[in-house]
Amino acid sequence: MNYLQFVRKNRVMVIFGIIMTALSSFGQTFLLAMYVPFLMEEFKLSNGLLSTFYGLATIGAAVALPKLGKLIDSVPLPRFTLATTATFVISLFFLSISQAWWYILIAFFGLRLAGQGLYNHIAITTMSRYFEENRGKAISLASLGHPLGQAVLPAIILIVIAKIGWRESLWLNAALVSMVVTVFTLLVLKPEHLVSESGEVVVTDSDEKKVDRVRQRDIMKSKPFWLLAPNIFFIPFAVTGLFFYQFAIIDFKGWNIGLAAAGLTSYAVASFLSILLSGPLIDKYKAKTFFPFYLFPLMVALLIIWMIPNVWGIFVYNILMGFSVGFGSATVAALQVEFFGQTYIGTVRSLFTSIMVLSSAIGPALFGIFLDLGWGFQTIFPVILGIQVLIMVQSFRAVPKHSWAKWKYKYKKVTGKKRKSPNLRIGDRF
């Protein structure tokens, strides 16, 4: 089944996933950063103090996510979605009426929890739970909301702020999120859509599924958790830090500051294309096969931004980084189901989503500490590369044994070396 056939058959679920990931942008760093100058001016806050508020709120959201995120295994999807939307909308409105610094801290917490955390959690958990044969395509299509939001929303938000003001723009954001999600969830998303590919109704009653029998502490003790956790931590940690200090990096390279917008566009396009590419490949070969390799483009991107002085480097850097992020988001989401199964995927994903949110707070903070210590990007880049190499090496433990056998067989066939017949059955794939 190709993408067109899949969308025709499952258009309601696909649209639901895209809506959730695209609207999560209102809780993401790249959009919230547009309100930073206005908040600093309005409340006379320094960069450091506002960054501290943001970091504390993000860490608080990461701590709350495992407890709240696992409820998607026992609460019906429409109810869970509407409750999350209410939190999201209230947080947007609360930020718009802020009268003191503590309003900002509370609003940031709600936006990071509901927006960056739970909206993404809902989208990918839903695709992971209701699809099996075409899980890769489902996750990839839902993930398209991320580059879509990155490409479209910043320009629109800037225009709206310029026309009506930053507080009023937050009211519009809240109205958009509440109307789109509420209408779609209540009027379009029907019980007949909430069935697996095999046609079975996916039960979410806690008594029947006995979700409480699977404890998150037990998941954290498992080998698959510690195999996945470093990778899931690294991409948000590195990419958020790099984006947060993108102007400082451009200044370090001596490039024109105007290249930042063009670079982000190339990043969004590469992310979009790699997400589409990843779906069919994951469905055909399984995510385990690609787990060690999706970080390679990011490694090359870091080498380029570190060592290449030419202006074209910023575009290659953003394209390669976008490819890693796009392909990696689908890969690690599918891997969580391959390792832990579908039954308790909400409980599992809430843990990993918490790690992702936490790493997005640690990245900018740690980069800032390094810069304050006088390290400079000439030191930061090789340190990040060293961490990445270690993570990539341990990732190879996820590759299935039959994939190693097939690669070994192909290598011997190409090199002409004497070989023994590998233990592969006809029809075996990666």
C-alpha cells in the first residue's frame, strides 16, 4: 500500500495526527521564542531570568508527563484529547493576560506540557496503537505536522503580532487550537475510526486492559529502554541547543545573519522529505534496521558547521540535520512499539516523551554554560560529536541478527571472499 492508498483509506486518522503535531507548534521553542522580546520589555526581565523561567517550566512539564501521558492507555482518546486541549488553551490565554512574572512561569509550564509534550504524545501514540502493517507510514504522515508548522506558522504569527499586538495574537492562537481540535474530535473522529488495521476495536478501559500492571519503573529497568533513551535524549538536546544559539553560531562563522531564515527553510524541507521517505522503509524493513544510521547525517552536519568556512555550509548543515530529525522521529517512534508492543504504548511513550522534553530544556542551558565558561563553538562542536559517536556505537545493539548476517553475506559476495552460506531463509528481509 502506497501513501495515496493509505491516506484514502485512513484520511480521518491521518488528518487528526497532522492537526495534533502541527498545532503543537504553539508550545514549541521556535514559536514561543517570538514572544520573548515582548515579555522581556513588558516585565523588565533579563535574558537569563526569562531563560530560567522557561527551563524550569520545561523541566516541570517533563516530570509531569509520565504520570499524565500514561492515562492515554486507560482514557478514551477523544476525552484525553479534549482535556489536553483545555489545558493548552487555558495556558495560552493565561499568558495573554499575564500581569506579573509568575504568570509567565505557569503559562510556560502548561504550554510545554500540553503543547510540546502531550499533543505530540497523542498524535504518535495514536498512530502506533491503531496501525501495525502500515505503522511507519502512519507515524510519518502524522509527523509531517512538525515541518508544516515550522514552515508556515512563524511568518503568520509575526504578521499577526505586528497587526494586533502580542497579547491579542495569543487569543487568536487559543481560539484556533480550541476550535480546530474540538470540532474535529467531536464531529469528525468517530468510533468507527478508532479501530486497528485488522478491524478490531481498540479497548481503552482500564479494567479490561489492566494497564496498572505495567509500571513505568519496570520499563525503566529494561534493556530496550536504555538502548533507546540515549538516542531520544540526544537529538532534542543537540538540535534545540543549536537552534537556540543559531545566531551565535552564524556570528562565530562570520556569515550574514540573514542566512538564518533561509537555513531554517532548507531544514524544514529536508525534514519533510525524510519523514515521507522513512515510512515505507520502516514498514518494509522494520525500524530496528535503521536505528544506528539515522544519526549519521547529523554527525556530518556538525562536522560541516564546525570545519567548513564557506557560506554554502549553512544549507548543507540544515539539510542534513533536518534529514536526521525527520527520519529519526519516525524511527524511534516505531521502535518503541517494536520493543514494547502496542498494549501499553501510551505508558511507554510518556516516559520517552518526558526524556525528549527534558533534553530540550537541558540543551540550551548546557550550551549557554559552555559559552559562559569561554569554551566557544570550536570546543563545543567536537564535544557534541564525541557524545554522538558513543551513542551511535551503542545503537548497533538494536540491529537484528539476521540483518548482520545478510550484510556479512553481501560484503563477502562483493569482495569475492570465500564464504559460508548464511542462515537465512528464502524471503528473509532486513
